[in-house]
Amino acid sequence: MSGQSRVIGEGARYGRLTVLATRHPGETHVQCRCACGTEKAIPVKQWGHTQSCGCAHRRHGYSGTRIYWTWADMINRCTNPTHKQWRHYGGRGITVCPRWRASFVNFLADMGERPPGMSLDRINNDGPYTPSNCRWTDHSTQSKNRRPLAYAGNRNDPATGRFLPKEVAA
């Protein structure tokens, strides 16, 4: 089936684009919303090749940096059911505030530069990614901020605090 004759369903995703209305055979464009919030009609011939409305190419000086990928992956984990970590984020209702979804620049303005050795952490692990619920923390602090069930069935060595191997059933 050629790309011109296929139906592209509402909600279909490619890159940062989400289809807003089902595209039927004969229609020349796919109406999409980019993760940055921009709505744009993408020519059918470009569907599957175009990743964004063009925002990914705008120059803010951070494309490809660790902080930019932290932002992009945060959105992807919460909005893309095919992301390998979806079940731990979007699949359990974790969202990203509209201001951050709309723009990397907004995220950067609210969170500031990523300090060396730090990563993005949600204070309330069941809460959304918002300015009031996020901080930069080191690995040690972040590893202590987990859901209680993440450790269910694990035993710790009282002296070191390290996990002990699981018992092998005889």
C-alpha cells in the first residue's frame, strides 16, 4: 500500500508529532500537533520522515546536550506508550506540565542549567513533572526517592544497607 492511499489515524505518533484528525486516502496533508504545542499540516509524502514542526531545528544552543535530552526523554517517557519506560511514567499517570511540554526554553528557565553530576528528580514520585515538584539531585539522593513497591521482596544487609541476594527455593 502506498503512503498516499493509507489511513493515518488520529493519535498516531511519529517523532514529536501527534495526528490531530484521521487522514483518509486522497487527502494531501496530515494535521498534527508537535510536542512543543505547534499545530501544523504535514504533507503526506513527508509523514514518517518529518520528526517535528521544525522546533527541533530552531537554534537555542542546547540541541544534543545532556539537559536537552533530559527534557526530551522526560516528555517521551510520559507521552509515548512505545517508550521502554512508559509503564513507570505515562503508564501510571505521570504527566509533564503544559509549560514544559510546550518548550525546552521554558523548562530551562524554570530548572536552570543541569549541575554536573546531577539528574532530574521528582520530589513526589507519584506527582507530575512541574517546577514545584522537580529538582536536580545526585544519584544517592535520587536512589532513595523511589516508590516503596520498587523494593518489595528485597532484603537489606543491616550493616551495609545493600540488597541481599534473593533466597533460592529448594
